Amino acid sequence: MRAATLLLSLVSVLLVAACGSPGLRSGSSPETIAQGSRPVSEKGNEVVFYAMGLIDTGYRFGGKNPEAGLDCSGMVSYIYGRAAGLKVQGSAADIARNGRAIERTELRPGDLVFFNTLNRSYSHVGIFIGDARFIHAPSTNGKVRIDRLSDRYYASRFEAARTFFD
């Protein structure tokens, strides 16, 4: 069952990547993010593939592995370590401080998106997967899931984008 879920997730990522728009065009969706000049990152793609396999993993505050449950920063740390061999640790704010700032228009799959969800800067983090979507471990509804950057809740709380690639 887990293999079937992973396969379905990988196919979904490939479809999202294949359907991604290279930039905003007349008549395109307002949530489409223009693609900048940054080349595709192989490690970033690996991060996305790995993250897709964790969809529906349970949420747990302070959780750092899928068996026990994951919180947002624990999910990022776990995935970056396993998929990209990068040691990314600490709270969402710690991760934001250690990443390289990029413009929202420069986001590539595998980059990180940060939100102010608790009335403090960088209180939530997710992994950008392309097509204005991100995967994250929110406490609401208690499972790793995909949401859109344009969703009213996240659009109004978006703070920054960071990368650990290049």
C-alpha cells in the first residue's frame, strides 16, 4: 500500500512539473509564479519526490520522523537530510535564518516557503513543489498535505522564500 501511495505521489509530481508554466502570461492563472533564471536543482527535485511520499503522515508537535509524527520544521529537517544529504535543523525561524533569501518569483521545487501563522515571524515552513503549491505539516487537520500559496490563509501570511541549493 505504501509503495502504491509513493508511486501515485511521484506521478503527481511529474504531472505538476510537466504542466508548470514558465511564467505569467496573459490569461494565465493569477496564482502562477513566474519562473526566474535559476536552473532546476536535482537535489530540489529529490526533496520534492521524497516529500510526496510523506503525504498523510500524522502531525506531532516537535515530531522529527514519520513514525512518531512530524511538525513543519521536523518534516523539512527529515526530508532534507534523507533526500539531499543536507543538515537543516531547528525551528522554522532557525531554518529561515540559515537559508539564502530568494524572491518568490525565483522559487524552484525543493525551495522553502515561510509563513507567519502564530503572530511571529517564520513560525511555519513548507517545501515548494511547483505550480504555486507547497507541501507542509500543519497542525490543523493533523497530516502532511499540499496547499496552494494563493489560498487565502497562506497568501495573507506568506513571509519569505529561502533556498539551500546552488
